[in-house]
Amino acid sequence: MGKIKSIEELMKIKEDTLKKVKMREEGKRGKITVAMGTCGIAAGAKDTLNAIVETLNELNIDDISVVQSGCMGLCEVEPTIKVELDDDVPVIYGHVTPENAKRIIKSHVVAGELVGDLIVKKGEE
């Protein structure tokens, strides 16, 4: 990508990007965000991400988007994920090993029950 020459060009890029994101998430009832900053990766976030995708596939769940983000600022409890379902309050889970990722999918995503021992934060602040 070359240099952006005007605010109009920047706004067009933003609009196009938002359309692409909306198309990807349209028809989904929720999203799981995996923090993939340096500290998260060092703590095992790649394995956590793989476990989430595999578990969703095993359970034939296709209405949840799985996305990656940078650091959530919760280095001491990495790997971390954020679960956002419909209009529910977003929940950030910490110490999400592949085994814990499976627990979260089965309890929170499938059964609607929070996994209390792994919750780091609820809601947006």
C-alpha cells in the first residue's frame, strides 16, 4: 500500500475494511477473540487458538467467529480470550490452556454457563 494522500482516501479504506469485517461476522451469534501478543504466544496462545477452532469444528459450531488480537494487557494471566455472545456481557478468560478452551466452549458457548474459575473480567471497561 502506498502513501495515503487525503482524508477521503483514508475514509474509503476504513469503509471498505468495515464492510469486509461485517461480511465475515454476518450471521454469527458470537465471537471469540484470542490475544496473540508476544506474551500470549509465549504462554501458549497458538495452542489455545488451535484448540478453540478444533473444538468448534468437532461440535459442528459454525456461528462463532474466531479472531486474533494483539495484547489485551493481561500478561499475568495469558493466554487470554474474550467471548462475546449475542447481547451478553463480554467475558475475558485467563489461563486458557487447550483443555480450558474446550471447557469454555462446552460450558459458555454451548450451555450458556460461565466458567467462573477462569474469568478475569466481565463487561467492557
